[in-house]
Amino acid sequence: MEKTMMLVVCSTLVLLCSTSAYAQKAKSPPAPPLSITPTPAPAPAPAPEHVNLTELLSVAGPFHTFLDYLVSTKVIETLQNQANDTEEGLTLFVPKDKAFSSLKTPSLSNLTAAQLKSLCLFHALPHYYSLADFKNLSQASPIMTFAGGAYTLNFTDNSGSVLIGSGWTNTKVSSSVHSTDPVAVYQVDKVLLPEAIFGTDIPPMPAPAPAPEVDTSPPADAPNADGGHASSQSTSTPSSSYRIISSSAWGCLVLAISGGMALFL
């Protein structure tokens, strides 16, 4: 009997403790969820600002004649893609309108469409070059242009001035229109004419005009070495007619005297 009572008491105590523990567990607030702050993704690099070559050449220069050739041959699209979509960049040499108007021989009017396109590509290099780069570029000449093949240019750095030679053309970079990587646009004084189109029979350069002769004779009233004024030739030396007349007069006088003496004798 006593064992049964103790078993009942122990069971009751165990039941009470379990109920109390469950109640405390049920009443305790749930633990807050673990919050994870996501790492922000890096901001994308800003896209490079593309240079609109058509707009640039329209407002600078004036380069209207060259721009018209680029548009008509669709070379402007090739150059624009090179500037926008490649890591190499672009270097473009642009002649002013005056360079085309002063071009007499050879003429561009007889070129085929393919030759005219090659002429336009001949003015571009498929790489970006700053003005400082031409010093090293001159040591690597000749440099192949965008026209490829035998369409090459020779560069010379002359104390900071960039000289360009194509056989038919010898000119220089006169100014920088735009020079920010990946596009460099430089103005040149003449149209670049390739030997691959016009041949190697290059006419000689015209001889320079002779210098005008300078009259070094002193003026009539210039002071002489004695401090006086040099007289004109007409006053310093008797004329030939005066000498002839004087000689004739003395001859007649001598003959007259001789005739008179003969009468008295």
C-alpha cells in the first residue's frame, strides 16, 4: 500500500514538473530570425562617352569637303565603329576645305569609287595616338593606314612638330581638333595622296622663285667718301659730242692762223 502511494506521488510530481516546464517553454517568446544583410553589387562602370565624328567634323574646320567624301563612301561608318567598338581606338587626319580647293594635280575627279574610298581610309590609323606618341612612331615608319596593304605613311618628329609624308604629299599636323582616348583627330595642311593610287612617278617640286635683284649703286645725291656729294655722270664727265665739237674748233683755228702766216710770207 505504501509503495503504491509513493508511486502515485512520484508520478504526480513528475507530471507537474513536465507540465510546468512545457508551460514555461510555451510562454517564452520565439527567438528572432537571423537577419542577413546582402552585400550590394558593385556599380557598373560608366560607359565611355563616344565621339560623334560626323558632328565633330561638321562644327570644326571647316572640313565639309572631307566629310562629304567620308559620307558618300560610307567610310564614316567604318571609322565610327572603330572608335566605338574597339579597344584600339582611332587616329584621323583631316584636311581643311582649302586643301582640296588648292589641289590641282593630280585631280580627284577621275578616281573610281573604290579608289576614293581607299583615299579616305588612307587618312586614318586603326589606333589611338596622342601627339607625344608620334616621337616613337617616327622611328617605326612606315606605318600602315586603315586602307591597308601598300597604303603607308611616314612620320617625322621635328622638335615637337609632326611631319607626314606619303610620297606625293609632304605636310604637317597643324592643330589638334580632338585628342581624348580612344579618338584623336588632327588637322593637316594638305590632302594625303597615296602612291598606291597615283603611282610613283611623282613630279619634282617646283624650284623656288629667284630673289629680286637689289640695286647697290648709290643714289645721285649720296655722300661720297670725302663727305661731299657725288655729282652725276653728266656733270662730271664731258659728253662725247662736246669733245668732238671742241676738237673741230681748235683745228679750224690752227688752219686759219697757218693760212694767214702764209699770206704774209
